[in-house]
Amino acid sequence: MALASIRQKRGRVLGLWASIAAIAIGVAVLQWPKWSRGIERMDQLFLGVAAPRHAGQLSRVVDAPAPRQPELVNGLPPGMVLGYFYDPSGAASAVTMLRHYLPVLTGIIPFWYQINANGSITGSTEPAVLKLAQEHNLWTFALVENMAGQPVFGPLLNSPVARHRAIDNLLTLVEANGYDGVNLDWEGIAPEERHQLSTFVAELARTFHQHGYYVTLSVPAETANQPNNSWTGAYNYRALGRSADLLMIMAYDEHYAGGAPGPIASPAWVKEVLNYTISVVPPSKVILGIPGYGYDWSGSGPAAALSYGQAEALAQQYGAPNANHFVYIQDGEVHSVWFDNTSGLLAKIHLVSGYELRGIALWRLGIEDPKIWDFLE
């Protein structure tokens, strides 16, 4: 990446760390919601949730002492505010949505691409979205995923030919579209592939760093090193943290759609996740992933994913305003709803300052409580 581009992006975030510090002070007077894991991501569930057409009124948090700022890491600034970006309505709608978030974001992670078992990449780019992001000096990391899990990643990681092809294609994707780097959101990898995944990320990072690009990973949350865990065992935090520039810790789905009802990401659980994470990864390389969604559990199958707006509408309908958890009965069936609102999100943003992390990443833009942006500008 050009040094001039890095300098421009540094300037964009000078005030954001102070805003997070102010939140850390102000959140102490909020009542933290009562929240109390999961092996199923909400990615596929939420790709069809419509995004709101506003991001709330923005206001500046002032008169708060600025904490000691973490140093730049390879040109990456402190206080990063990233958003996973997806809008299913088309290019014009996506550009409109991004415009509303420009005052509060330092970067986006577009959810547009899939990796295949042979190392090829499929998907489509919205050039207008990237153009707008780059005009406003936002960091951009191309998210590459495949929710098929082990049928893809087993063959990919165990084939030298496929790994080499994947690295070449990832580099081409970033170079051709002007991204700052890549984000690997690779989930469902078997614990037996733990060494192969770490080796691949090290190979990818060497190639990307030689060309001036960043490697970031979205990884499932862990509270301890569990190499045999069926969902998290493949992710060796210590090894991945040595190679990658940033680890986005997906600290959500504490209770997941296919399990029992409960908090999406209780503050106590998120603290456990961070306590383990920073014991093996430098805090300056850690981005805290925070959820903007909820679940509606009932007796019939997996929970339904809810945007904040949908959850709040249900809360109003059933007489539970200003709550992040409520129970209602519909057609004789008991429903249990849990979701994250502003007070819950602030409780987690407070941890960013306390743990001196690199920043936050919201899953995903457009489904969160818009009032959260009143606290960041």
C-alpha cells in the first residue's frame, strides 16, 4: 500500500479512539442487560435481512480524557470501527447505505466472495461501493468465505496445488479491485486441519506482505485453547496471530440458532473470550466482533434470525419495550427472544478501551440498533 494512502487513513481515526474512551466512561452508568455458544453462524440467516435506510442521528462525545493510544501496527491505526458490509438490494441501494455510515466507519469488509475447494474464487464486486469507500479513505478488506465448511476446506488445505492457486487468486482479487487486504471468514474447518490452516495463513501472509497488503481473519470465539473442539479446534490463535495482521474475534452466538435460548453475547462471556485471546495474541492485533442481531427461539426448529428493528417491533407488540430479552406466546407456542441493543453494544465497546484492542467490527451494517452510532463519530 502506498504510504500516502496510509497517512490519509491514519488521519481519519484520530478522534475515534477518544470516542471509544468516552463510551468506556459513560457506559459505567448504564444497566448492563442480563445476558447469559454456538456452532452455527448467522451469516446465511442474515444475508436476506433488509438494511435500514438511515444510520441514526450522529452526535459527538466530548470532554472525556483520551486513553493511551495503542501504537500503529504495520500502518493500521488505533480505534478502528469496521463494518461487515452486505446489501442484497443492488448497487444503488448498497451505495446509499454506505453513505449513511461514512461519518462513523474507518473501514468495510464486503461480504461478496467465496473460495472453492480447488482454490478458485467466485462472487461479484460492486465497484461503486469500493469507489465510494476509497474516496473517503476507508480501509477495505475483501471477505472470502464458504459456508459449506469441511467439504471445501479439507481438500483445499491438504492440496499444495489448491493452496497455491488460492493464494494467487486472493492476491489477484485484492490487486484488481484496490482492496487494502483480505478477510478470511473460513468456518466449519475440522480440528484435524489445525496445522494446515495455520500453515496456509503463514504462506498467504508472506505473499501479501511482500506486495504491501494485509491479511485479516474472522475467527470463532474461544474461551480456552481447545484443539479438539469440533467447531473451534482448527483455529490456533497463537499461530494465526503471528502471521495475520488482524484477528476479528466473532464474539457472538454464545447461544446459537440451533441451541437453547440465551444471550447472543453476554458481557461476562465476552470478557472470558477476550481474557483468553489477549493471553496468546497481542491486543493490538485484536478486533472485537460485535453482533447487531437477535434470535427468536420457539419449539419448532432452529431460532429465526432477527434484525434489531424486527426484535424491537416484537418487543413493542408484546409489551416489552427497552428490553433485550422477552417471552411471548403466539398460536399457543412460547417464543423466547434475545437481541443486542445499544446498552449491550456499549458494554462491549467499553471492553475495547479496557483491553487496548485495535477496534471493533459489527456484524453486520444495516441490522443493528442505529442509536449505537450516536456515540461514535
